Amino acid sequence: MKSARKKSYLLILLATIGIVVSCKKTNTNNGGDGGGNSGCSVVEMKPYVWTNPSRFPLATIPSDNQFTEERIALGKQLYYDARLSNNGESCNSCHKQNMGFAGDSVSTFDNGLSKPPLVNLAWYNIFMWTGRLQGTLEDVMYAEVTKRFNTDIGKINAIQDYRDKFCKYYGVSNITAQDLAKPLAQFMRVLTSSNSKYDKFVRGEGGLTDYEMKGYDIFFSEKGDCFHCHAAVVLTDDMMHNNGIDSVYAKDIDKGYYNVTHSEYDLGKFKTPNLRNVALRTEFMHDGRFKTLMDVVNFYDHGVHIHVPSIDPIMTKPAKLNGGLHLSEEEKAELIAFLNTFTDTTMTNNPYFKQ
């Protein structure tokens, strides 16, 4: 009887062990690196509660890369880690928080294009000045890892801290470029700006000064006509336009979207930049040719080249056929005062985004 009982206990124990082993195996594919996940099991993580900002369009979060606090923290760690590159640069080298995650110089990698801000990317489908990257943030981060940084994947896999975290958070034991893209995309998505003076005004939580309000009226009327491209609360229409900045495309980068499509129709077209935190920047337009907001306003006021073949129809409305807006100096100052209300110190000082 005792022998039979011991044998029964032994069988139950073995069955239990078998169930545990089986459960661990079913959890190893959560990161999906094609089978190199032996011994990895995703741990229980704290969900990050995504709150779509008031009046913003609904952002889409990919089902295969759901937010967690741990994954976002991993993305931030990668964002600030110079080991992602081979030359000592990190994402932060070009996109600085105190500038609204924009840059203070042009990009050597992009042959002199300025560095657009990493702000409210969750609402984008088109990325980069030339629109050369389209799709999801995961697609963009994969391109950054494999092309811009040309990340040494072997070097990343040799870092035990990253191996441990990818094992626990994504269920992968062999980190790939696709794996690196996922937490980076999560961190990029949470870089949102939605609490500027302008946002508070839109939500009815505060007012604008008379001066700023006059600038608001210029921005959102045919007088300034800014709102057609810098739309609503997101402040970009996520589209490509030729704004008449050049009459001759002297540099290859001046051709814009043409370098992607090779269609004459796209010559000189660029992605509409996001105006959030625009007053914190020092480089304006695709090549950083303007250094101040007044430079930009003066261009739209009287410097537009309207006789180029692919000029956007917005730039050739009857009131602009003489080359621009022709605002008074007072109106220019009012418009700039309003542009300053897009500065969001909640974002630029947010400790959650800091290294």
C-alpha cells in the first residue's frame, strides 16, 4: 500500500512539473524573434494607461506592441544610450527635451536637412521632411536602428541588462533590430505635447492676451492662412506641400518628396512641420535656412515663389498672388506672440522623459 501511494505521489509530481514546463514554453513566443527564445518568459508588467488628449484624433496603438511602464522605460533607456550607434551618438544627441525634442543643427546623415521635433508622433503616418518613411512608429524606429545608427546587434546582445529586459518584457533571448524598434516606438509615442497655453485656451481652462488673440485671428483666418496646413490641435496636417520656398532647387535636398517618388509633381514638397514648441527651435524649414520665427513670418509675408510648377494651391490664392501675406509689422508681432503659446513646458520639463 505504501509503495503504491509513493508511486502515485511521484506520478502527480512529475505531471505537475510537466505542466509548469509546458506553460513556460507557451510564453516564449511573445516577442516573436523566430525561435531563439529558449528560457524566456514574459513577466507580469504594469500597463501604461494611454489617455488620448482632449480634442485630438484617436491615436492607434498596434496590437502587437501594447504599452507597459516597463517597455516604455526600456525605450527611454535605449533613446539615451550612445551604444545604439557606432559613433557615440544617441537619439538625444539630435533631439533634445528642452527644445521640444527638436535639434539645434542640421543632420549630416540627411545631407543638411534640419532635425524635426519628436512630438505627437502617435498621430503621424508620414515621417521625415521628405516623407521617405511611412507607416507605423515601429517601421520608423526599425529604419533608424538599421540605417541611421546601423546598430551593432551583437554589441547590444552582449549587454546583459538589455538581454534580461528583452527576455522579461518581450520574451526574446536573441535581440533583433525589430525587437529594438518596439520599445523605442513606445517611448516615442508618449512624447506628447497637449498642455500648452494654446491647449488650455482650447479646453476653456485659460485665456489669451489681446495681443495673442489678434495673432490667433491671423493664424486661423485667410489673413495668415496658417491653419490649412498646421491643422487644429495637432498643428500639422501630416501631408506633403510645396510652400514656394525655392524657385531653383540648388541642392539635392531641396527637391524634397521628389527624391522619394521621382515624380515632377512632388518636386519641392516637404512634410508640414509640427508647430508645437516652435518658439524653442533655432532651425526652421527643411534645411534650417531661417533662424528665427520672424525670418519665417517674413518669408510667408513677402518671399514666396509662387511660379514654380508644383506650388501648393494654398500658396496661390488670389490674395497671395503678389508673393505673400503682406502683414504689417504689428500683425507680424501679434502672429509670433500667438506662436509662442504653442510652447508646452509640461512636456519640456517632464521628468518622465528625462534621462
